[in-house]
Amino acid sequence: MRFLLLFGLVAVAVADVARFEGEKVFRLRPVLDEHVTLIKDLAKRIEVDFWSPESPEMVTIDIDVDVRVPAMYLDMVRPILQQSDMDYEVLIEDVQAAVEAQIDNKPSPRAHSYTKYNSWDNIAYWLASISSSNPNLISKQVIGNTYHGRPMTLLKIGTKSSSPQPAIFLDCGIHAREWIAPAFCQWFVKEALSTYGSDLQMTSLLDQMDVFVLPVFNIDGYDYTHKSHRMWRKTRSRNSGSSCIGADPNRNFDAGWCTTGASSNPCSDTYCGRSPESEVEVKNVADFIRRNKSVIKAYLTVHSYSQLLLFPYSYTYKLAADHSELLKVAKGASAALRSLYGTPYTSGPGAATIYPAAGGSDDWAYDLGVKYSYTFELRDTGRYGFLLPESQIKPTCEETMLAVKYIAAYVQKNLY
């Protein structure tokens, strides 16, 4: 009962703007079954925010477990960890300080900047202006509205053509708190426009293919992270019969839905939703991809953090039919990325490379017939986690462009 009361107090506290003073992010290293049990028991007793893996159910021996612990529980958690004989370290000493340090407070010359974490309002303004000022290369369409009625605007980048061109679909920001992801989608659009005509590879790509870009998938959640709760992950839909809000859109696709690595509890960060595509944002994207299945040849979705390039499957350990080709392309893309700043990336199928998780968008796209389906987990490996400073936007986007262009060039060569 005492824990329920604490949860209630926390819920009230975040009604305005959540603060994280004194909270810490720990990295735990379970190497024994008892360590795993201890972490899972702790998660049942107190409010713990799992950064990696994404829920206590996914904790196993020999994987690093990054958790955010509220300040009120630290006096209880520290002695438990010390007595457990489990290796651990503090990654972030004060989460609130890291939240504030993430934003470079030097004034931006304009409302929208490619090296800042833009609010949704700024991104919406940018979407309108970038398309109207580049009519030869960009068109935009609304593929539906979010739960709160915000238009989901999709950009189509490519030269005008009388017949439908083969295409790549790129989305960012399925998980609200992964701010570096939408920053990359905006950067991609900027690079496509500014290098068309000078960069041979980009020019060839946009002459022969279209790129559909959804800069922010989970708009309601992203807006909420800017205005109310920086650590929010899910959508913002209401769940009947529960006071807990939202579902995990990357557990809501119809790919082994809710079988593994997902929760049927609406209060969980990995809640799979009441049914596949119950989240309107997921349904809008799935409907668009289904309608355009004949032209979409690659599906790329951008997340953070962990420095991984993943491909199907995540909902099963079974290897995809195209496993060897998908792995070859992922390794080539990772090598291209690493060539700029030396940032190491690990490639492989989701389930075996990190952990099993059902209902993901890349598995769904692959099963629909989009062969080249990849999930990027961008910087870093936990030093900042979801709070990657704005100073890292530029290098992260620059290196990721190399990987995306590598995949795009491969797809372009292997269209027919």
C-alpha cells in the first residue's frame, strides 16, 4: 500500500513539469540468476525507469541494465546493490542537471536549427516552410492525425516523375524521449536538399527513387517530453479501464504482437496496446506503407541509444529468409558510419543482438515484403543515454548519413 501511495504522489508531481533533482542513472551488471531476480524484485517494489533494456522482464544475465532511480529511493537502493555483490556504476549523477545540460542555451539565430532539439511547434513550422521553398524536390502529405489531432506530415523527397518511383521510407521518433532521432530526420532532409546536384550519390538517388520522411512518428509523446515530462516514451492515448496513459508504438505493430518483450499492462513502458494498430499513429503509418507497398523497397526507423544497426527478427530468434544479405548490408553501413569519427556500431538481428521484442515496425515491414528493413539505435552507449547533448547532434547526424546513404545506394543497385 505504501508503494501505491508513493506512485500516486509521483503521478501528481508530474502533472505540471516533471523534475528529476538528485535522481541517478545506474548501470547494473547482472552475472548471476540472483542478480536478475534482485533487479526484477526491485522494479516491483519501487518506481524504476528502465532505459536499457526497456522493461524488467527483458533483464537477463550478462547484459548491462541502465535504470533511472528517483531520489527518494536512493537510500534504499544503494545498500541493496552493495550487499548484492553485483557490479554497478553511476552513469548520470544528477538527471535534472543532465536534462538542463542537454540543451545548449546559446540563442539560435532562428526558431528552427539543425543543431538543436527543436520543439514540435518549430518542426511543424519547418515542415511547412521547407516544402513550400523547395517545390521541385519536396512534396508533403498528411497521412492521418495523432490521438490528440495533430497532423502527421510526411515529406516525399525526389525529382518529379510521371509514374511512381521506387521509394525508401524513413521514420524517426517512435519513442518520445529519443530526441536525437527526429534531429536526424530533419538533418537528412537538409542534406538531401543541399547536396542534390553536387553530390553524385544523392543526386542519383533522388533522380531514381523517392524518400518518404516522417520526421516525428510519435508527435503527441514528443511534444509531451518538451512540455511536461522529459522521460516520457509512449503515445498519449487514453486506455479504457486504466488511469495509465499511452502504449509503446514499437510494440503495437502486427508482428508477433504482444508475445515477447512487450507488456499487456497499460502502465508499462512496453505496453503493446489493446490490439495490433490500436494506436492511431501506428495505424496511419501501417496504412500508408500498405497502400504504397509496391514502391517501398526499404524501411528505415531511427531510435536511440546503443549504437546498433538491427534488422529482423526481434519477435523470434528465427533468422530472416534474407539474413545473410541483410547482415552484409548492415556491416557495410556500419563500416561507412564508423569511417567518419570511429564510432563503433554492432549489427545483427534484433532478438539475438539485444533482446526479443514483439510488435516492432521493422519486423512488420519485413513480413509485409519490404526486404531492406533496418532499425538504427544512434549514439551513445549510455554515458548520456536519452540525454545526448546538443553538441553531439552534428557528428551523430553526419556519421548516420553515411550509413543511410550506404543502404540507399545498395537498395538502388538491387531494385530489380
